Amino acid sequence: MSIDGKVALITGGARGIGLAIAQRLAADGASIALVDLSADQLADAENQLSQAGAKVCTITANVADRSQVFAAIDTAAEQLGGFDIMINNAGIAQVQPIAEITEDEMDKIHAVNVKGVLWGMQAAAARFKADGTRGKIISAASIAAHEGYPMLGAYCSTKFAVRSLTQSAAKEFAPDGITVNAYCPGVVGTDMWTEIDQRFAEVTGAKVGATFDEFVGSIALGRSQTPSDVANFVSWLAGPDSDYMTGQSVVIDGGMVYR
């Protein structure tokens, strides 16, 4: 499963799941390009990876801006000597009743979660084709790409969109040897879920922590997911053992949603 010598770019790579993916792919032998909005968090992540012996570069960029995504990939290829694996990991959450979602809120979450993934697919495929690389595009979906949840309607709509884009892109890019897949985590113990839980408390009156505990209580394996649980699966998607898989959005949630 080695990806030794490959170059992987991870959006939203400065913390949480993105950083865990970067750490795992670096341990697998890849050079790492981290893309995020926070220069300070990128610096901390770069320091962690460098101390572990990884070759890494960091790029401050907003994935909602198409030109910045294309530029980030070019920068990664130039600084790291190639480009092989695109991880569209960046994303944001939103907790809001369907009846109260505003136009601005809908635009914001789709700009990051849908457009950000689309620009990443476009930019990666363009670079792969130009370089003659049989690359891999791997995007963050969610169990919310397979099932709608109350209070998370806008978020779910973005993840269903990622699943659809994954299928369409896989069919379009297959003739060039480019595979396109997505990973669908469940309840991961990250800052995003802390924010989701807090927002549920504000909107529904639930106690802080109650929503998280309720979701975790439905997991067959009996615990919340760690970023490393996700990163281990992404490592497989990034490696040669997954070369015959494309167009799939695979649930990895400890047993919550069964597809």
C-alpha cells in the first residue's frame, strides 16, 4: 500500500481530520502539501510533520475561490516535485432548521463544501492530464451524503452533492486513468462536532454534550470516531490497492448508516 515518493495535497489540512490524513500519508512515504485558511495553524501543522521527517509545504488559500485552488496545486507541484493525490477535505458545518436557512447561509456552506470540492476536482484533473499522471481524487463526504438529518439540511445537501460529483467525475476522468472516490465519516471527535453539538444546544435547548452523546449512542462499535480512523481509510484510497475502485462514496462510521 506504499505511496512512497508520491505528492499529496490536503485541503483543510491544518487540523482535525485533514491533519490526521496528512500525518498518515506522510508516514506512508508521501510528500505533503497542506492548504488551509489559517497561516498560524498551518505553521503548527508544518512543524509537526517536519519534526516527524516529512517533506511538507503549506499554502494559505480559500477553497471557495477557484483560482486559489488551481494556484495551490501548481505551487505544490513546483515545490514538491510532482502531484499525485488530491484530498478535498476542507468543509464547514451548519445547524439550522430547514424553515430558517437564509440565502447567505446556504451560499456560504455550498461555496466551501460543494464549490471547494468541484474546484479541487477540476484543478487536480487538469494537472494530472497535463502531467500524464494517473492520479487520485479523494473527497470528504459524510454519512450525511447517504441520509438526511433534521437540523442539518443545508449540510446534508452539500454532502449529497459531493457524492453526486464523485460519481460524475469518476465517469468523466476514467479514460485518463484518474480515479475519484469519497470517504463518509460519522461522528468524529473534532472541533466541528463540538460546534455542531453547541449549536444543537442553542437551537433545541438540549444540554451541551447531549446531541453528541445521542449520536455516539447509535454507533454499533460503541465509541466516537477518531481522525485516525478516517485517515487510515483515506490511506487505502490513496494507495495502489484501491486502483480498481472509482465513483464510490464509502461509509466509514463504526456502524451507524448501512448502505
